[in-house]
Amino acid sequence: MSRKIRKAVLPVAGLGTRFLPATKTVPKEMLTVVDRPILQHVVDEARAAGVEHFIFVTGRNKSVIEDHFDNAYELEDTLRRRGKMKELEALMSDLPGAGNCSFTRQQAPLGLGHAVWCARELVGDEPFAVLLPDMVTMGGASKSQCLAQCVEAYAKHGGNVIAVEQVPAEETHQYGVVAVGKDHGRDFEITGMVEKPAKGTAPSNLIISGRYILQPEIFDILGTVEKGAGGEIQLTDGMKALSSRQSFHGVRFDGRTYDCGSKIGFLAANLAFALERPELADALRAEARKLGL
Ligand code: UTP
């Protein structure tokens, strides 16, 4: 039987250069989709998949992330005294339990693979999840969220699991792309991976979309992998090396991923999540009509 996925690594040490000047002092993971920081949406998704321990790989100027997952004594006390119990309860239920968060630093943003490697001591010798915190997902018809769908596939196949999504062929050069082997429909065997393939060379139009379940052997590989695309230590290169020894399966995520590291993805996520909120949807549609949308 596959071991339970108890821990998740959330790499939040990137510079967010695509979102300057907003990200000069505010980590991009703390920008909000409607009224929740992007990172809170991602932690909620991990919790829904059964994750118990959250490992944040942070960098300089990111200490506000640590504060977000801690008690805010003055605020909580004021809410209590003013009788704003609903707001207080909402704040408290967002908090992971005592001891359920760990923080480590990536001293320099050397790439996603390097950021994940920085979590090796905190993860130890067990399979774990990785969630890219700038990718916000919304479950499709089943309402099951992306990491939960990965955990389901992991229970079936074991090994390593990656969530993928289809994009138009002309966009594949911007992403990590997988090659499809034995296909089971929703999930399939991965027979190859390539990070940012040259135009026209991608093995499929299925891109790696920011949710992974990985075996701990990835750490040894990430410790030795050379710099790849963009001069960064790429997680995809590490996974590619691991795939010669262990199985990798892809899950076609039933739902949609919003890349909140890009302006359009961020704006689309705000619209989509606001339209899911009954108290906001009608008013937002009315505003959109005023704009001629
Ligand atoms: P991105 O490449 O999207 O993030 O990495 P970035 O570098 O912050 O963004 P831009 O391109 O400059 O706008 C995906 C995720 O991996 C983390 C980022 O914080 C982001 O959540 N990351 C990336 C790290 O933690 N360390 C790195 O060295 C690189």
C-alpha cells in the first residue's frame, strides 16, 4: 500500500518579477484572489487532500507569510471585543494547527528544483506533495480539487504523480511538457518530460501544472542536477532523471488552473472565484456590464 501523503512543500522564494511593482514589498503569494491570499487558497487545497504539515521554502522579504499563518493577537482580541465572532472564527479556522508549519529559507532563487531540495531535511524519508503557490486551481464538475485528484491517482499507481493540463500546441514552449505512454483516460503513464521545449518539438500539449507527488529519492538527484532552462535548477530535470528508476503518472486535472504569477491569470482567477461567491456574483456581473463586457 502507498504511504499517506502527510507533508507538502510550498516554494515561495521566487522574486515575482512578472508582477512588479506589486511584488517589490508584498510577496506575490500574498496577493489576493478575492479576499484570500493566493497562498491561503493553496494551503486550503492541500488540507482538503489530507496534508497535515506545510513546509514553506521562503526567501528574504517574505516574513509576512510566516505572520499570516500565526495568531494575530491584537486583531483577534479586537474582533472578540467588538463581537465580530464570524470574522474571528473564519480567521481561526484558516490557521494550520500548532506545529503544523515549518519554514526554511532558500538563500538565493536558484530555481524551483533547488527550492524543493531546500526542504529535504524537513520532509525526510517519505513521499510528499509539492504545490506551486502561484498556481490556483478550481475543481471541475466533481468539485474535487487538484491535489486530491493527484492523491487518488497515487493511491492507484504509487510512485510519482504530476497534475497536467491541456494547452494549445502553440503555447507549449512556455511550460514543462510530458509525453504520454499507457493511457488510462483520466490518468496515464508518463514516458518523458521536457522543460520549455523549442517551438514545434513538444511531445504533447499536456503541461505540468504545479501539483506533484514525489518520492524522497528526488532529493539526492536535485542535489546533483546541473542548471537547466533559464540557468535555473529545474524540478523537471530532476524528475526526468528519477523517471529512469521510478514510475511517473500524469493526472488530467478535472478543473482549471490559474497562473497567478501572470497578470492575466491573476485577473481571470479573481473573476472566476468571485463569480463562485453568491454574495458577489450578481454585483460583479453588473459591474462587468457597465464596462461593456
Ligand atoms: P516562478 O518562476 O513562477 O516564480 O516559480 P518567480 O521566479 O517568483 O516569478 P517571475 O517569473 O520572476 O515572475 C514558481 C514558484 O516557485 C517558486 C516561486 O516562488 C513560485 O511560487 N520559486 C521559484 C522558488 O521558491 N525559488 C526559485 O528559485 C524559483
